[in-house]
Amino acid sequence: QIIESLPAFFLPQVLQGKKLLITAGPTQEPIDPVRYISNHSSGKMGYALASAAQQLGAKVTLVSGPTQLEKPINCEHIAVKSAEQMLDACQQHAQQIDIFIACAAVADYKLTEVAEQKIKKTQHQLSLQLTKNPDILATIAQQINKPFCVGFAAETQDVEHYAKDKMQRKNLDMIVANDVSNQAIGFNSDQNAVAVYWQNGQQNFPITDKQSLAIELLQLIAKRHAQTN
Amino acid sequence: QIIESLPAFFLPQVLQGKKLLITAGPTQEPIDPVRYISNHSSGKMGYALASAAQQLGAKVTLVSGPTQLEKPINCEHIAVKSAEQMLDACQQHAQQIDIFIACAAVADYKLTEVAEQKIKKTQHQLSLQLTKNPDILATIAQQINKPFCVGFAAETQDVEHYAKDKMQRKNLDMIVANDVSNQAIGFNSDQNAVAVYWQNGQQNFPITDKQSLAIELLQLIAKRHAQTN
């Protein structure tokens, strides 16, 4: 709360002139006109990053899945529902940006076929066939003249192992890992604690509110981005 | 808004001394620790009914799935997530009530097995096995000394046919039907239009705000309840 009300000139403008694209929230993958698959992401971390990046001098585009949060001020806000809609929105902006932060909890799978009418509950058992969604972060990270790419890894076990593997596999510059099996942090919480990994480096951020963490993460991202470009 | 601020003594206390149990909102059926299946119910209709019933003199217990709504004043509020949790809460109260209004959009299916850890996206295709959830309304409507039971039918086609069939099949006293394929009403909207059916009768309620509709519906429910008991 205090950080939100601080005038921007109190914070060193480490992202002055930089264009950031940030994704936030869950995605919703429709099953039929009334049902969907989603996840417990509140969008709070991504919205905090968008707000903090703007305070650090960046021009921010926020692509957001369905959340209950207020739009951050002075950010371009694009509302989407499904992973495919989020990918479309990101691809329309990804050529003109310096830094891409993929904070959204994108649904890994969508329905292979979406039912046009509400599925009747006539059967005792029902089988849903799912197909992998496009990988938004990997798609952006593979483009020519790719932006500095930062991913998030929300895991419930072997957090460091899965996070580092994801960074290598997707060609990322940094990855922010958190353990969502700890209910005090992560999904729906106002607080978070993360570990950040990059090529030959890492830094731990102990538990704090998501607004403060967003400022600290962006200061590290700005430093790493300056060193690698 | 006007109705909410009207002192209760302006409304005839047609539910004075009656105990109502109302369900509202969607349910969430976990797939794994981060993913779930749900539906687009906002809970607004159920919450409006709880608030209106209290204004009409009733003692109200509201069993609610996850919503973003404020708890109605002067109602007992029980928060649940899954259909099984909602059934448990309803069964604990259903012996002591006069009227049961099942307004929640209960998930028809749950995962046959819930994964303890986040499912990794190693496969290109994934199949989810679902099993029918317990039917909360039918369970309460089959109990000895059953309360006056009112169901809701949210349909996208053949609304009257499906609604009347549901009323007969589940042994209900009334059913409130709406066509959720009309985006101006129903899920997530502040307005609704419904048709109500009972044994040898029906009444249409044209489009209006959910607070006003809740008062009108409860006045009809109170009348039908008085006539059948």
C-alpha cells in the first residue's frame, strides 16, 4: 500500500524507456457454454508486476485472463479468456517489446472439442479429451529478435529442478520459481516468496507482499537485461 | 438497490417464522492442487434470494460455492467449494427447514480421481475421467419430511421441456427455468428473466434486476408453500 502511493520519482527509473509485455491471471478453457477448466491463479502477482514496472519507468502492456482485480493505472490492459486468445494478444505485441514477463497461469490443456450445447448429465461416467495448449512463453522466446524473456514456475514438488529445466527447454533468460504447495504464498495469497534462476546465477527473495516483491524482481530483471543486451 | 435499502416492514412478511436453506454460486471440482473444473455462475441470483428471503421475514442459511460477492446481512453463511462439501452442509441443515431453494450451479461431474500433485504436461493428449456428483436437490427432495423444494434449471435449449422433466424426476415442488444462451440474462448478469413451473401451473417473470426478481419469486414460493402444506 505504501509503495503504491509513493510518487514514481522516489524509485530509480531503472526501466525508463523500456517496453514490457506482462501476462497475468489464469486462463479459462471452455468445456461447453457453461462449464470450463481453470486454475487458482488470482492474477495478483502479474498485476503487481505491471503496476511496479510502470512505477519504474516502463511502458506496460498487461494481457490478463479473467480476474477480479482492478486494472493498474497507466498500463494498456487487454482482457482475454483462453490460452489461444492470450497467445494472439501476445504475438500482436511481442515484436515491439524489450522484456516479456509471462506470469499468467496458462492452462496447459484445452478441450480437444468444445461442445456447442451444454453437455447433459445422462451418463454416470464422462471422459474429457484434452489437447496441449500452445506454449505462449516458448513461442515468444523462439522468435527472431526475441525480447528478454522471464518465466514463472508454480510447482508443488522439486521446485528448483522443474524451474531450471523449464528455463533451458524454453530458451528463457530468467525464471521465477515458487512452491504453490505452501498455502501462505502463491495462488490467491497477498504474499509470495520466490527463487529466481538465470544462466549461472540465482537469488532468493524471502516472503513479502506481492507489491514489494514486484519492485525487487523488476530491479533484478532490469539489471540482468542491461547486462545481457 | 432501492429494495435493499427499504426497511423490511415495507414488505409483507410472507415468510415470517419460516426457515429457508438456499444454495448459491458454482462449485469447484479439483483436478489437482492447482487446476479445477467449474462453471460461469456468479452466485448473484442465490445471494439475491437469500437477502430477499431475510427481508420477507425468513431465517436464512446460505450455502455458497466460491463467489466474489459480499455475504448478505442477517443470514447464516456457509462457504464450500466442491459439490460433496455442499451436500454435506445441506444435509446438516435439511431436517430443520421449511423451504429448500437449490440455486447453486452444482458441477454435475467431479474427477473420478483427484491428483495429489500437479499433473505434468508431458503428454500431448490428456484424458480426464469424470464421475457424476451426488445430486444435492434430489437427495434433499427424497428425504422423509422433505422441505418444500425449489430447483433451478439453466439450459441452453428446449428450456421448458428440460425444466419440467427435472421437476418430475427429482420430486420437486417448483422449478425456476432460465435460458442461459441469452447473454443479457442469467450467469454473471445483474438481470434475469425466468419461467416458473409447478404441478398444473406456471408463471413467467419478464426481465428485471435479480433483487426485484428474488422478491417476486419468494412471494410466489411463499404462496405455493402455504397452499401445499
